[in-house]
Amino acid sequence: MMDLYDLHTHTTASDGSLSPTELVTHACECGTEVLAVTDHDITDGLSEAIAAANDAQLTFVPGIEVSVTWAHQTIHVVGLHIDPDNAELQTGIQKLQEYRNWRAEEISRKLEKAGIPGALDAAKRISKGKILSRTHFAHFLVEQGHAPSMKQVFKKFLVRNKPGYVSGDWAELEDAVGWIRAAGGLAVIAHPARYQLSANKMRQMLAAFRDCGGVGIEVVSGSHGASDIQRFTHVAEYFGLYASRGSDYHGKETSYADPRRLPALPDGCRPVWTHSDWYAAS
């Protein structure tokens, strides 16, 4: 049943607020039957999530969300059914983790220059894993009263031309897809409606993604509205990509939809879980 898949979620291993075990419990409460944990640039939460899913008799898909820079834009590629122990994948994401540490220091330095000291120590306190993300800085800025919500704090401080902005220098698209494929996984473009790409640039990016071995795109996402779902249903068909469904759930305090309110894939989509390599990957 395609409406019981949630193939994009986050835990405290990256920037989610629930531990892997808590996320599995929440997924079960939401009626999810197939869950993927896809933390940013790290696989540390997967072993705990696998154990919890086994206890709960929940079908589990080990995953990751790899950060990519393409045409000066940050793009996210989800890997589904990966082998977390694959050496090529781990070597690649280790470089991204090192970059994240450098970026966190830069964000803190820029915020201090803007009159907001102590951001790095606070982000480390808020983070419960090895990954430091903009989300952890955003929580700190909300705590300090610099903005009323996570959405507003990103707009005021953490995007281009704002005090805490640091441009991304992530993996190459071809490299990220290559790491996922080396780990036996299926590569899927995450939440495409969020990217500030013209129609022409979007076509170029998706063609490059497909040509280097990417197979899917998130048609249904927690950040997609009805018009986005309709648009990317057609885009998936045009590029011959499989459709994925994921809440991008980070916790109850984030703005994206709770998995219980996530719509099913539209009729006519080819779900990524019908890909010929889906069961081979598992």
C-alpha cells in the first residue's frame, strides 16, 4: 500500500529531535509500515533504528541524505537501501562531516560579528549527534529571542545575504550518486520544490542526475503542496524517474507535515519501491 511508506525522516544523529528509537515509535503511531531513516551526511543512527524497527515489526529501509552543490545551489540526494558499512560511502560522507564542522565555526564567527556570541557552544549543546547543522543554530537563535519561529530565524539569519549565512561547498552530484550506488542504494532527489532553480536549470539538474545513475524523485514531500505534487508527478514521468514519498520529518516543532497528514502518491506514478533493484538492495 503506497500510502504507508515514509522514505525520508531524520533523527538526533543529524538534526531531528527524536532518537532513532523514538522515531520508530512515532512512525508506528502514525500508521507507517515502511520507514526510511535518512539523516544528513551520516549513518550513525541506523543500527539503533534497525533494532527498534525489528522489535516493532516495522519494515525498515536504511538510508541517508547526502548534501550536494550543483550550479551554486545546495541539492539533497536521498539514498535508500544503502549498506551503511560501505567504505566508499563512508569515505565520502566523512569529508562532508569535516566540512560541516568548519561551516559551523564560520556561522558562529559571523553571528558573533553581528553581536550574537556563543552560537557554536550552544549548537553543540543542542546537537545530540556528531552533525552540526543550521537547524541547531536556528534553535539557539529562537531560544535567545532573535526570531519567533524556526522559519523566521532562517529568513533573518541563515540564508544568503543574512548575518549567519555560509555558502555550501558540498559533494558533486555525480560523486554523491556514485557513493549511494556503491553502497547498493537507490538515489532519489529530495524535496525538489524547495530548490530555487529556474525551469531550465531544474531540467538540467534532473538530466544530469538521471544520467549519472539517479533513479527517483520525491513527488510527495512534507514541504510540497498540492500543486508541487502535481508538477513533479509530470516531471517524474518526463524524465523516466520513479516517484518517492517522504515526510522529511524532523520532529513536532518543525514546519513540515506530520507523517499522518502526508498524501499518497498520485495514480500513475511509478513508486520507487517498485524499482527492480528495490528488493535486491534490501
